[in-house]
Amino acid sequence: MKDQAEKLRERIEKLRRKQKTITIAVVSGKGGVGKSNFSLNFALGLAKENASVLLFDMDIGMGNIDILMGVAPNRTLVDMFESNASLKDIIEKGANNLSFIAAGTGLSSIFKLDQNKFERFITQFEELIEDYEYVIFDMSAGITDESMQFILASNEVFVITTPEPTSITDAYAVMKYIYLKESQTPYYLVVNKAYNAKQAQSTANRLGNTVKRFLNKDVVILGDLPEDRTVTKAVSHQMPFLLYAPDSNVSRSMINIVERYLKHRYDESYPTSSYTFISKLRRYFSL
């Protein structure tokens, strides 16, 4: 009899052939919660499961995905608008050959686009998106009116918080703000920098119960990443912790999060939307 993991892999491979590209917006209520580190290592975790992934750094001026990988990008998102480069031209290869687009500096916001620039971005993105199973947007901390367009258009929203009370409060505020504009988007919650499993579970339950009580919406709790000095060491070496120390507690926790996500993602009861990322982005940009 085949073990459970093998059955899951077979089911995933079967459903992958049918699915459209999944877009994920990774958000946080405040800075310093480890959102970019999560985005990078989660992307690598998906790639480890043979998924094709594009990691998109959307934090213009403050992006650090390239720094976390120790890669000096030749071109960035800014170049697409200032030098007429295509999106495919600015895709870089990072750790373990992961495809990523660096945010760059020098542009106040890519979201403040006129109609011509927006149409060019959409055309480029439509040509690109079918090459990947997952596109992960590492958003800037907090939410602006402009970045909200990309968050609302995404298929899923990952919320990263820590056990700190201010972080929990800000995370709820972000989820409420998104919910008031798009109530159907699935929420996934990850508790980062937890000192122990009890603290992580308490934080997740507190936030999940609050969202259920006041927004009448369920939150999928993916798990937690423990406070681990491995992360600091990996950042110092400009390597993703999943590659720097694959057997560390934080790396094992990340793999568990990836597996839990995939299991939920390919569950038969998983809610699907008839709207694509492109169609939703067009709709929200025109509002």
C-alpha cells in the first residue's frame, strides 16, 4: 500500500495539469516580521516539490530578496518602466535556480501607472504568467491604495505575523482592510519568530478567532517558524535558511508549512475562482 505522501504527490501532479497559475500576495501589518525571508524560503520549498515558481519583489526602494540570496541583479522592475525592458528580460536566477524579479530603486511606486504603462505591464504579465505554476508577490509592509490592487487581484493572501501584540493587531487590521474590499480571498496565516509551539498556537488561535468573530471568515493556519539563530546566520551569509541549514528547526518547519499548504491547496473542497489574476487586476485598476 502506497504511503500517504506518495498518494498526495500523485494527486498533485494530476491536478497541476489542470490548474491555472496561482498568484499569492504575502503581506504583513508591519515591517520586521520576516515577510521577505518567508517569501523566499517558501518559494524554494515549493520549487523543491517540483513546482515552477516566480518570486516577485514588489517593495520598490526597500526590496531585499536579491540581498537575501546574495545576488546582484542585472535588471530590476524599475528597468521595465525606465528602459522599456520586458518582464521576461528582467527575470533573474537566484538560489537553486529560482526565478525572481528584483524590485529596484529610483521609482516612487510602480503602482502609480498611467493607462499606457498599466496596459504594457498587463501585456507583459500575460505573456509571462503561463510559464509558472505559482507567482509569489512579496509586498511591502502595510498596505497602500496602490499596492492594494495587486493584493486584491491575487488568488490567495498569506499573512505573516509574530507573537508580539502590535504585530497581531496590525495583521488583523490588514486582513480586515482587504476583506472589506474583497471578502472571498482565502487567508493563510503563518506565525514567525515564535519561542515555542504553545506561543505560536496561542497567537494563531487568537488571530484566527478574531477574524472569525468579527469578519465571519475562516483563516487557514499553515503553521509557525520558530525563533532560530539559523535565520540570522543565513542572512549574514546571504543564503536562504532552507539551503544554509536544511536540517535546522526553522527549515523543517518551513517544509511542514509547504506540505500543509499543498495538501490544503489540492483538497477537493478548496474554493476556486472563475476570475483570473489579470481580469481582477484590470477591474481593480479601473476603480
